[in-house]
Amino acid sequence: MALIVQKFGGTSVGTPDRIKNVAARALATQAAGNDVVVIVSAMSGETNRLLKLASDMTSLPDSREIDALAATGEQVTAALMAIAIQALGGKARSFLGHQLKVLTDSAFTKARIKAIDATRVMETIASGTIAVVAGFQGVDEEGNITTLGRGGSDTSAVAIAAAIGAAACEIYTDVDGVYTTDPNICKTARKIERISYEEMLELASLGAKVLQIRSVEVAMKYGVPVHVRSSFSDAPGTWVVGEESSLESISVTGVAYDKGEVRVMLVGVDDKPGVVAHIFSRLADENISVDMIIQNAPSDAPMSRVSAGGPDSKTDVTFTATKADLPKVKQVIGEIAEQVSALGIRYDEDIAKVSIVGLGMRSHAGVAAKMFKILSDEGINIQAISTSEIKISCLVATKYTELAVRALHDGFGLGNKP
Ligand code: ADP
Ligand code: ASP
Ligand code: MG
């Protein structure tokens, strides 16, 4: 007898028939002698539909109200799932985030879970009833409805699994596991049987949306074994687990891409202490997350620019942020530019970040050089680079995304061997 959490993503609950299908799966898991807690996402496309309705009202809708709106998607599926289980003869009860409760901070649209009261879930399953929990949503100290960011049902599932001490958290999605790269854009992508939390964390943070980043953070922190698999088959998927020595030997495990960033350039800002600190603390005050940062060497600044900006030396500061945050960036950047005497502001939305990830990079030299060579052989210009111990990311023009991913994937020998 085990305690199993099953999370069903948008595609898996995308139609009434699919809801019936996964209801039967949850019941079968229970019939096999397990206690079952189900977490649901909204039906596929529903969250986008709701967010579009808000942006039809105004370009910058209030984030508290966005959450009140977006959370309704999961309310619908939680109730439908409970009804579907009951219709098949089982016992089920649905719960919203505030009914449990899933307590979060008040960072609307990207709230973090602070605590989960699992009492009602435990009472429910003790009576042989399947607890169905609406993912993606929580409640803050003041009782406001919050949401956990796009893909947040994964985090709801793993956090609830940690809170109730589940033996495993199964993430059911539209692919049958974590692949060496997105199987929807690379035919030679291969399913990975086991991957470490650290590598999964990098892949997720670099754009592999198969798991939300925070879900992997929580799984790693509490040691929750996560099994990513398909709701359309019984085939085993990918286990995301603690680091194992056998995982170390490969230099590159996966390739990820992210088209969701925008590049912002502050041209000709004053080159003196405190300027960069000022720019990024103002962005942080607005809860805008910044990814890559590049500051050009001041000695490169052309004379015309120096004279145009005044007696002091000038430099360019470039950063990337999420496209979702662009309206907020636009709201504050003018004021920041003025404060640091910038000569201009430029935006580029036509960018993508392609990244390679692997624990083995720690011990293999020359991985970066090989990555740059593969991209240059395809004629792809690299606009910015960032690295960590186990990843390298390059910014390229959007039109090269798929080409870059496939070239890197096959160049590092990750593809299916014929
Ligand atoms: P769900 O709605 O079930 O949460 P998502 O759309 O959020 O599903 O995540 C699944 C998708 O993640 C897949 O359809 C696939 O396109 C994408 N994906 C990106 N990178 C990977 C990868 N390395 N392995 C598997 N899927 C990936
Ligand atoms: N429905 C939410 C979204 O589309 C949460 C999720 O699916 O995990 O982002
Ligand atoms: Mg998802």
C-alpha cells in the first residue's frame, strides 16, 4: 500500500473523454491498493483563453484580479474529475487551494508556496476517497487567491506529495517522459530513463516546460521521486531522482530552448559605480526577473557617444527578461534610463536562448568550444553567452531556434542511434 500523487496536465484533461480516461486511471491505481491524491491543471488552452480575456480589458490588468480569473480553470477540472470518478463508481472529493489550504506569499501570478495544510487530504484518503486538488492555485495570508506561475500545477503536485509524504509524484503529460530535447521539434530526441534533479532543474529553467522549475526545486529539497509519463499509455516514463554516480559520465544530457525572453538594451549609460546596481534593484523592486546581463567594456565606447552623453565615460547595459514581464519593463525603464542618463533604449523580441545541460560538463573540457563550433558551422550568430557549472546558453535569432537545437542535439550525439 503506497501513497501516490497523480498530476494530470492540460492535454490529459483537455476533453470530457480524457477526463473520464484519467479518472479511470486514478481508480485503477486505488484498486491496486494505493491511496491516491489527484492534482489537475485547467483544460488545455483554458488558461490562455482566460488571460486573453483579461488583456482584452486593458494592456496591464491588475495581477490580483488575473489570479482570481486564472484560478477558475483548475476549479472546473477539479470538480469535473471528482464527478467523473464518482460516475465510475468511485469516491472522490474536490478541493481548491484555499480549502486545503495551500498558503502562498502574495506575489500574484508567480506566488511561492509557504506551507500546505494536508489535514483534509489525509482525512479524505483515510476514508477511501480520492482527493482531487485544483493545481496552480493557493491563497495568501489575507485570503487572496494566488497562482503559482505558468505550469504551476506541477509545483502544486510535488509540494502536496512532499507534504503528505507520498511514495511518488506521477506527472502525466502529452509526451511519455523527459527527452534529450523537445520531441515536438526534434525527431531524433530520445527518452531519458533517469535524470538527476540538478539536470532537470537546469533543463526546466532553460525552457523545457515539461516540468515547472519550482516543482523540481521542491522535489530536490524534499527528495520526492518524480515520474514523468504519458496519460495515453502505460509505458514507464522518466524518473527524476537524486544524483547517481552512473549519471556523471555523459558530458551533455539535454538541449533546451526558450523563445519567451526579450532583450532590452540601455544605450550609453554612465559608466560609474552604482549605476548597474541602481538599474537592477529598480527592476527587482518591480518583481521583474532578469536572466542574462551583459555590460560592454567602457573602453569600447566610441568617442561620439562619450561626447553625446557628457564628460564621463559611457557604456551599454543589456539584459534579458521574460516577454510576460515586458509591459512592466516598459513601464519603468524610461524612468531608469533617465536616472542613469542613458542615451536610448532598445528592445529585441526576436531572440531565443538555446542551451545544453549536463552534469558531466564539470569534468569534461572543451564543451563550450564544441557548442560554439556547431553553431558557427550552421552559420548561426551568437549574440550573448552565459554559463554555469552544468549548462551553457547562447542567445540567437528566433528563426534559428529549431536549427540550433537539432544541430546541438545531434552534434553532441544525443540522438536515437539508427
Ligand atoms: P502539461 O499540459 O501536461 O503540463 P506541458 O505542455 O506543460 O504539458 O509540457 C509538456 C511539453 O513539454 C511537451 O509537449 C513538449 O513539447 C515540451 N518539452 C520541452 N522540452 C521537453 C523535453 N526535454 N522532454 C519532454 N518534453 C519537452
Ligand atoms: N493551467 C496553468 C497553466 O496553463 C497551470 C498548469 O497547467 O500547470 O499554466
Ligand atoms: Mg505543464
